[in-house]
Amino acid sequence: MPDSGRAGWWSVPELRLLGLGLPLELLWEIAQYPLYDVWHQNDWGYILYGLVHCTLGDLLILLLAYGVVAGLTRDRFWYRKRPVVGGLMFTLLGATYTAYSEINNVWIKGTWGYMELMPLVPVLGVGGMPLLQWLLIPPVLVWLMRQFDDRHRLS
């Protein structure tokens, strides 16, 4: 018999995704933030605003990419039965949006820029760290969601 106290919000896959994704996205943003010129050109209040803004944006990208995969597979729990195919789509959607966003904001709008230490992806000219973020974090989240499913036997 399932423990109804344990299920609650954690049984909603989108909320679980956000709960697991928040610390990963925040830590990544903190680690890569000095590679952007915003870190060096503004006061601490603006830097904090930028970290919050970017982290919330990352969570929105996660949620939208997850929703697209759920729509394509017609299954909100796609990570259970289709972790490889769903995870690949999830990862590619996030990475594609990130490449678009970096090109748009760095090279077209000039909203932010890179410091010299930011590795650039050849041909695309986008930062290697934000692209790496979206190649690593989504698969880790799929794995974590499956681990929590196995431990808590949620339906």
C-alpha cells in the first residue's frame, strides 16, 4: 500500500524535475558565471539578480523540454519506459535552445558577452560551458528521476 504522505507533490514528475533540477542548475550557473562579462561589469546586486534570472530560465527550459517530450511520447512519465530516447530528445531540445539563446543574446542582441576564458564551440561560436550544461544536466536528471522512482515506487 503506497504511503500517501510520501507521494504528494513529489509524485508529479514536473515538480520532481524542478526540485531535482534547481540545485544542479544553480550550481552550474554559479560555476560558469565568471566566464560571462556580466560578472565583471556589475555590482553584487546585479550579479545576484543575473544568477536568479538565469537559474529560473534554466528551470523553465527544463520544464518546456520535458513537456515537449511528454507530448511527443504521450506520456508524462516517459523517463520510466523510454529513458534513452526520451532523454536524448530532452537533452537535444535543451541544447538546441541554449545554442539559439547564446547566439541571439551574445552575437545578435549583445545582452551579454563572454570573457576570454570561455571556451567557444567551433562553427557555432557559442560558449562551451552553457552547451555542456545542457548536454550533461538533462541526462543526470533523467537518471535521478528514475532513481527516486525506484526508491519510492510512485505510480
